[in-house]
Amino acid sequence: MPHPSQSKPPLVAADLDRLALRYVERFATTRARLAAYLTRKLRERGWAGEGAPDPEAVAERMAERGYVDDRSFAEARVRAMGRRGLGARRVAMTLRHDGIDAADTAELEEAIAADAWASALVFARRRRFGPFSATPADRDLHKKQVAAFLRAGHAPEIAHKILRMAPGEEPDGSPEAGHS
């Protein structure tokens, strides 16, 4: 712990703005994450400004100026998670955790649902499950693989369809194609 004379002084309004600008120039973020960061800084350093500090108002100002865009952040997060093979439930949970409001999430749900099969195939390929495995899974391994799909946020129906495919079988582009 630093010596009291070496600690940083309490924050004032200009410091909050400076911290916010510094944060948004370094990180893609949401209004909620920025407000949480500023709240943490206030807790660490204290407040010496006039009136009560308002981290949410600072975050809102940054959004009005175009430095923070929750919608763009959410779209990028959805694309990145899809490339990693994560499912709709996991994506929705992450967006809620990142502070994306329900209106922005609702608009993205259709895109998330449309990519569910492709995302599950990416997950299966990365984990070498189903058609991407070297050998068929026994009953215990199959249960573990289903559980892994569920933890990744995929629907059970999709997990089962992929896991019923034989090793080396070529998956097609849709979940409806003959793997019921």
C-alpha cells in the first residue's frame, strides 16, 4: 500500500471526464461497463468535487459524443462469440453482463438464432466432437459432450443432431437436414 503522502488525490468532475476518455480510447466498451469503471475509480480515490459524482451521466455523455456505442459493441461481441462457437444462451448472458439493454439485444436475437447451427459446428470442430472426432463416442463421452454443448450455450436439439453424426460425416449447412 502506498504511503498516504504518495496516494493520488480524490477525484473531481474533470478527472472523471479524463478517466472516461482515457478508458474509451483504450477499450471498446458499453455505457454500463464505463460507468462501473468510473464507480470503481471513485471508490478507490474518493470524491472531492462539488455535488455527488454521477458516473452514469459521464458514460451517457461519452455515448452522445459517439465514443461509446452499445449497439456496435454488442454486434461485435456477437460475431466474435459466434466465431468461437458459443451458443445463443451464452451470447445473451454475456450481453446482459456487459450491460447491453434489452432493446439492443432483441434486435440481435434474430441474427444469433440464424447463426446457431454454424456456431455449433464451429464448437464441434474446435472440440473434435461428432463428425469431427476420430472415433465414435461411447455413452459416457456422449453425455459429457452434450454437457459441453449446453455450457457453451447451444440448444440441446442442435447438440444431439451434431453428436449423432458419424466421425468423418460431412455436416451440411442446416440443422433440419436429415439428422433427426
